[in-house]
Amino acid sequence: MKDLKQRKIESDKLRSLIGRAMKQLTLSYAPYSHFHVAAALLCEDGTVYTGCNIENASYSATNCAERTAFFKAVSEGKRTFSCIVIAGGRDGKTVEYCPPCGVCRQVMREFCDPSKFQVVLARSLEDYKVFLLEELLPESFGPETL
């Protein structure tokens, strides 16, 4: 676990976000992989959007939890974000940390400053890791690259 003071997120707020992500796991639709993932996305204004993975028999039509949360937020007009909590595992059991896939990292990069946006991988309220997006997606391609 990284130093929360260094990462600038209040522990009470973080615990609340982890709790929301854990609760969201029950809504995951994963009949094929049985790998359930959920996310809680914190907007800079304090609004929280949750998401879960939604599988499809045509695997390419599947949507990840992180993108579900981002797409819900963006579709409601949100554009600035500070943190996302991700939890997941086989049959919804959070035994290991569940890092975001490459596509989700790129979606985060579209909307977030990689040197400030925090990605929290949680196994429980007490067991989590905090990363900056730039640690998970170094040398990234963003809007300013165009």
C-alpha cells in the first residue's frame, strides 16, 4: 500500500469508494468468464459513478467495469476525474488485485491527467494499492499528442 498522504486522497473517502466498488460486484454480468469486476469513479466535483463488467456471447461486445463507469459519467456531462477504485476476481471473490486492461487505461488517459489521476486496486477495505495512471500507462498517447 502506498502512502496516502503522498497520493492526496482522504482515507475515509477512499474506504467509501472501495465499499461502493465491492457492492457493485454483485451486479456484474459475467456468465462466460465468471470473472466479475466493478469500479467506483470519483469525479472532481465529488460525484461517484459506478460500473461493472458486462459480458456478451460475442466477446468483443463485452464492456469492462472501468469503461462502464467512465461512459456513464461522460454521458452525464462529467469530464474531470480524480480517482477510480477497481475490484474483481473469479466468481466475484477479490483474492488478487485486479488491474485495468490496456483499453481501459487508454480511456482513463483520454479524460485524466496521468500525473494526478489515481487508480486504486482493492481486495478489501483494508487491502489495496494506489497508483498514478502514469505508473500504469507510461509514455502514453493522449489528446495533446495529436
